[in-house]
Amino acid sequence: MNKDLTGANTLEAIRVVVGDNQDIAEIEARAYFYIPSKPSMDDEKILKIMREEFLSGEKLEEFVTTQETGWNVAINSKVRLHNGLFAHIPMLDLAPRKSPEALEKVVRRLSEIIKPYFGSGYILETRKSYHYLGNKIFDENRFNEFLGRSLITSIVTKMPDEIPNVHEHIADYRFIGYSLMRMGTGLRITANGDKEFLPKVIAEV
């Protein structure tokens, strides 16, 4: 069962998830400068943070406050476990524009397709859309399955034979593409540059 995190920002919610998953030994933070339609992987800065340092916050706070103007910081999905293996925290960027109807579709589709295989989680609202954060880590070898299931959350409206079917995306397919390239997902925890809205939890899955 999810904890009530209504109103929690992304970092607060991730700290709860890390705190509840005792096997996590190390977390990664990633600093990047966002340019639309351009991957930032070549310029990113990575900070590895041990579990207790992440939960206490000091090392991460220093990393955030020392970034240049316009740079944001995300927490990567990939984590190292105490046994030396790697796992992922479920994280997704979602496509629908914010509305009560869109939120209902997001919760329904993630509940039907993601939750049975990867556990429950939270929906966070951004300025225009939504993010997803799961509360149960999964093995690294299931990463492609997680992204694959996120893509089939799309809603397909069947059309007459001469007209292509309509696909309403739930997961952001560009986010999925970049996640496959870097072999990990991630969620933003800051609000700098053109990212002025700090995402907050508004629903459970």
C-alpha cells in the first residue's frame, strides 16, 4: 500500500522510496542543461551518493546549489544494491497534457499495465503534464520490460480499414528513447531555467 505523499515534491517522494527499499546502497544524481529535442548525455555531470548521505541530504544539496545558471538536477533510476548488483526505481515521463480526464487515463492505464508487474506508485504533476514514480525497485535485467510495458499503455482507437488507428500516448516515447540510450530513466528534482514548476505528488497508482 502506498504512503500518503500528496503534495510531496519529487525529491521528498524519492527519499521515501529509497528509505523503504533497504537493499539500496547508492544513488546517482545527474546535472544537465535542457535543450529541447537535444540529448544532454555528453555534458551531464554525475554524482554518486551513498544511501545515508542521500537520505540526510547535505551532499545532494551542495551538488544542486553549485550548478551553473539554468542547469537542473535529476535522480537517476539506476541504483546500486548492497550486494553489488544494480536495480532501478520505476520512473517515467508521461505524455498527456494536464486535465482531470488525462489524469484519470494515466492512473487507469498505469494501474492496468505497470502496477501488476512493477508494483504501485505515485503520479506527480509538472507544469504541463505528469511524471510517474514507483515505490518498488526492480532488477536491472527487467529494464527493457519496464520500458516496453510503459509504451503499451498507449490507448488505441480502432478506425475504419482505410484510416490508420489513433494512438493516444501515455508514456512519453522520446523519454523512452533517451532512456534506452542511457540505460536508465530519471526524474527532475529542481526547477531552474525554463523548468519553473517543481513536480508534486497528486495521485496514487
